[in-house]
Amino acid sequence: MNSKLKILLLQKDIYRSHGGGQTVYQKIIQKSPNIDFFYFIYNEKKSDPRPKNAHSILLKDFQISTEKYYKIQNFHYQATLANTFAESVKNRTFDIVEMADYDCFGKYIRSALEKKKCNL
């Protein structure tokens, strides 16, 4: 049985936001139709257009402003952010987890995903 590779992108609103990171992810998704990509939506709507291999996941309880998202670098904030993403994908399975190098919560994401029984 051939199943598609499932990649979790730790990004939000890829098809609603406009910037360098979102554009890069859009191009990767577009050029990889045989891979299923999963990413988070907060302002983007489920009905917004996206390629068939781009699957949205509602980011639960995301109450962190965009301003704080880029300015706050303390450890508690980063752990909270990792837990927020992990809570949204609890009990799911992915082959790969990808996050942008400009995000700082990577140190916490593996343990957050394990706590929420997200299998990798």
C-alpha cells in the first residue's frame, strides 16, 4: 500500500498571510503534489482556496498576538506556543514536522507533541 508522506508545517495561515515564509511554503506545496502537507489556520478560513495536498488544521486557543509572536523570546512563552500547536494535533500521526528557522519554540515542540500523543 502506497500512502502519501504526511508533513506537518508548524506555520499558520499560509494561504491568507503574505510574506517570504508563506510564499516559500506555498511553492513547496505546489511543487510536491504527491505529499500531503498539514498546516494551521487561525485567520484563514476552511473554505479559503488551497491546493488539494494542503490540509488546514484549526489552531486551538491561539491567543498570542502577532506582535508578541515575533517580539517575545522568553522560555515560558515559547513553551506555551509549542503546546498550543501540539494541542491542535493531539492523537494524530505525521511523518515529518517542519518549522521555519525564524521561530524559536523548536526546543519545546518534540516534548509538547509527545505529551499530546502526536506520533512522528
